[in-house]
Amino acid sequence: MSRMIQAYFHTENQAEDARVLLLKYDPEMLEVGRLSEGYGGSGRLLLPFMEGGGLISEANMNNKFGFVDVLPTAAPVSSDDVNDGDVHALHYVLSAKVADADYAGAIDLIRRNHGHLEEFDE
């Protein structure tokens, strides 16, 4: 059995990079398209993972050690909760169908490569 994936990106390069990386999962269907009006869905979007999602909260300049607070980076949000400008700036969509066994890996790959993933009710 397979599962459908739909992810949105700001740039064509981001979408194409994710498409090429997804080839390792041997998807049944894999395509990238342009949305002239930007993302217009009303579903739930999972935000991409952020690189270096921490803040230095305390540092000792004498010994160069500090503590880092880790920020949550990937909570599911409704498209209504996302800054409207950001949502409409998502002009590229990647659609794919991957095997159930590959789904978690494919989702992780997309989110680590700037993809805003639409969650489907199953």
C-alpha cells in the first residue's frame, strides 16, 4: 500500500531538490508544479525543520561555554495560524506517492529540505 504526500515550497529550486532526494524511495508518482496564486489550501501544514533552532541563553565569556535552549521547530499548525504572507509565498508544490514503509523517511526528508507538508486525514 502507498501513501500520498503533498508539500509546498517557496522556490522551484527547493521543490526540485526535494524531488531529486525523494527518488531514493522509488515513488510511484513524483511531480513538481507551480501555483500562480501561492498556497490556497485550508488544511493543516507541518512546518519544515529549522537548522540550528536554538538560542544561547547564558554564556561565560571567560571560558567560552554556554547553555543552549532548544526551540520546538516542527509543531503541526493550521494554515490559519501561519503568517498569511508566508502561506501565499509558497508557490511550488511537490506531489508524491510512496510505500507505507518509506513514508516516515520521505516526510523527514521533505521537512529537512524546506518543505511545508500538508497533513491529510486518513
